[in-house]
Amino acid sequence: MNHSEIIVLIVSFLAIIISLFAIWLAMMFYRLYSQLSLLVIEMSKGLEMSTARLEKIPALLYEKKVFIPEKRELNPELKNNLHKEEK
């Protein structure tokens, strides 16, 4: 065996080790992503319940129902003014 063959064997061995490490990292990231997505789903359930409770507070205290809009739209005049200012 000459020098070049030994170098090729060493580099091949290092490439195999690096590829195994990359596969291990991919599996770890997938597991962490799965755990994190479950955690986010559980947190969102708690957030929905808390929001529902907070929306009931004004009804209990002031006997009035409070409407909280989901999405706010700008009126057409304000939209036109904003477009004119951008130009």
C-alpha cells in the first residue's frame, strides 16, 4: 500500500463517520420537532380556553357582551391615503 491508498482509506472512513453523524442529527431534529409541535398544540388549547374565559369577564362584570373582531380592515379612504403616501 502506498501513501495515496492509505489517504483514500482514511478519507473514506471519515466520510462514513460524518454521514452517520448527519443521519443521527437528522433523526434528533425530527424527534425534537415532533415534541415541539405537540407542545405547541397543547399550549394553543390552553390559550383558547384562556381567551374564552377572558371574553366572558365583561359579561359577568358589566352584563354586556364584548365583540372582539378577528380581522381588522382599513376603511377605503385610509387605504387610498396610504397608497398615495407610498408613491
